[in-house]
Amino acid sequence: MTSSSGARETPRPGGLRGMIADWSSDQRSFKSASWGKTMMWIFLVSDTFIFSCFLISYMTVRMSTTVPWPNPSEIFALDIGGRKIPLILIAIMTFDLITSSGTMAMAVNFAYARERRKAAIMMLVTAFFGALFVGMQAFEWTKLIEEGVRPWANPFGAAQFGSSFFMITGFHGFHVSVGVIFLLIIARVVWRGDYDQGRRGFFTSRRGRYEIVEIMGLYWHFVDLVWVFIFAFFYLW
């Protein structure tokens, strides 16, 4: 096979070797993706492995312990009007995060439509929902700590319950908190019009390029998706 210049080209290998060659030479895998978006996807994949390890460890501990595991419907019930309502706070937290995914998607849509004020407002609304989620999680932690649950002890059953709960929900809550901080920072930059004016800055790229909002959206949707798995495995099982 010869090129237009007359030089003979080496045929591209097929199968697994061809795929490895494409990745190593950056021919196809990342050709249409920006550097920032590619790095975010790589980070999310690595974070997926961490959360997977946490959840698999939790399931292993729960199935192997000989001490009865606490009933989530009783542990996470709230006393409202003299009645204990199971998982009511967890349901509100889940609805809160799902709603924030919708507002984040709207922010990305407005950003690419160059409606920066609407995009910034939607990001601020998303940050509000995220902060509300963290506040409810702090309330949940406080309630369990007051009832005697610790990472090393649990008056309601298996001692591993406390360590699993604080580790998994704490790590996820940290991700949400970081997301809220970056949402506020990027919303401020978008509101000021830095991406329209091409103003130099840490979060500012080429003029008219609002990809940073989409990258932030990838992170936020990932955090919301992880919560769905935590909700299913930790609170419903």
C-alpha cells in the first residue's frame, strides 16, 4: 500500500493488536474527544473501581458475618408525628440527587446554546441540591452517632455495620461536596462571561468554548449514579 507521496505504508494490524496500536498511537480512541473530557472519563473509570471495591467488600462482610445485620428500615426510620416512617430521609435524599441531575443536564444544554446566565443559574440550583444532600447526610450521621453507632461498634447488631456505613457514605459525601465547590466556581466564571470574552484563567479555555460545563456534568451524573447503587445495596438490601 502506497501513500499519495509514493512512500510505502505499513498495513495496520487487526484484532487485539490493532486496538492496542490505536490506543497507543491515539489514532481513533481519543481523536474526537478533548483532553479535558478524556481525563475526566479516565478519572471516572478509576473512581468506579474504588466504589466497586467498597460495595463488594460491604456485601462480603454482610454475608459472612455471624452476628445479625441491622434492619435498614428500622435503623434509618424517622419519627414523624409519633410514627416511625422507614427510609423517608433516604427517599428524599435520592429524589434530591435525581432532580439535581436534571438541572445539571439543563445547565449543559444552556451552555452550548450560549445562554450563559441560564446555564449559571442551573449550575447554582444543582449546587443547592448537592449542598442539601450533604446537609441531610450530616443529619443522618448525627442521628446514628447519638444512637451509639461507631466505625468499631454498633448497638443494633454486627459491628461491621458502622465501619461500612461511614466509609461508603462518607466517601460518596466527599465527592458530592467537592462537586458543589466546583459547581460554584464554574458557575461564577460562566456568569461573568469569561468564556465569551476569552478571559485568561484556570477554568477558562478558548473563546466560546463551554465544554467545562459538560465535563462538570459528567462528574455530577457519575456521583448521582453511584448513589443509586449505594441506595440499592446498602439501604434496600
